[in-house]
Amino acid sequence: MLSLSERAQRVCLLLETLNDPYPTPRGSIEPGSGPSPSRYVPCETCRRRGEIRVRQGWALCLLCDGTGWKLREHEPPWDAYLELPLEEANQLPQAIVPAKGSAEPGWPLWDPVRVLYDRHGSYRELRRQLDWLSLAHPQRYLLVRRVLVDHEPRRLDRAAGLELRIGVVMLARRMPSVRVPGWLIEKGNAERNRTIEGLAAEGLTPGQIARELGLSRDAVKRKLRKKTQRENRRAFA
């Protein structure tokens, strides 16, 4: 059984590779069909903190139910993705989105790759939980989406970093299982120089190695058995 921290690490890996099966469209930095008014606007009462200062300390903001965002009523239009008033957002350059039916040649070839990812990882369930997070806590959703999924260059302060980690934990708690493709786990372990052979040399049992690397015990045993067979062949060669 994976701990919550291990589940959160796997969710991070899924988020970082969520868009891997999809090609990146070639855009043009020209004004196009860009920002649109959001249903939600920042809560002015709590200034997006979700809490307000009271005599006893802090209390939940009842206007936004602690989310920091409220339904837009008479406020000026606001673009939640860019976090700017719509009037200012419309002045920013936007990438031109290709019209329907004008996708770049070769895009259908990516569909089998997406199916492969969905079969070996919990990407479909993760997309569902991301939709839930966008409604339950739009601010944390935007951080997760921009930083981990879209890999936007963004400098996070301590508060934003904490909100990002909480958003990932919220996703991890709601997912019944967190399956990560084996090749991604192996790649991450290789980057950290954590291999089956290396952990076995440190004296860890196959079960401990399996838990450490997120693999099955049988897979670890097969790998160690093959390693032993190779060493025996070299010894008698």
C-alpha cells in the first residue's frame, strides 16, 4: 500500500507527462481569439485568501466559501486563466488556434500513443480529478495546470509552492489508484541512479526494492535472476 507522499509523487509524474502524447501546435504570436470572461472572479472580501481577519483570529470567508473565488455578478469581466481583467487580457498577444479540420499533417498518428499512455497509466482518471479540482479550488488548479502540466516558466514564492503541493495532494487523495507507466518509473529511477542492481548491492530484499522503485516483486526477482545468469555465463566463459 503506497503512502500518501508516494501517491503524490506518482501524481506529479502523471501530471508532468499528461501532455506528452500530444503534438505541440505551431502558433503565431498575433492577436487572435483569446481571452474570454470567466464565471468566477477574485473575491474582494478576502482578497483570494479564502479567510478573513476577525477578532479571534481568522475565519472562513462566507462570500466565496473559502475558495478565494466567487461567481461574477456585477463585477467587470475577468479572465481566470490569465488572472487579469478581460480588458487587459485582450491586449496581450495570443497564439492563433487552427480552425477545425485544419490540424497539422500527422496528428492522427499520435492517437495510438495517447491510447498507450491511458492503458498503462491513470491519465484518464487524473483528467477527471483535474476537472473536479478546477471547480473545487480554481486557484490550486491553475497552479497545477500551469506549472506541472503546461510547464510554464513561473517563479513560485513559498505560499504558491505550498498551494501547488496541496493541490497535488488533493488529487492524490481522490484517486482510487495511481498507475504510472513502467518506462516512466524506470526513467525517473535511472535519473536518480536508483536501480534494482544498485539497491540489491545495498542489501535490500526483492520486496523492499519493489516498494522503493514502485515495481512488482516478481519483476524485481526476474531482473535479479537474469543478472545472476549473466554473471554465471561470464564466469564459465
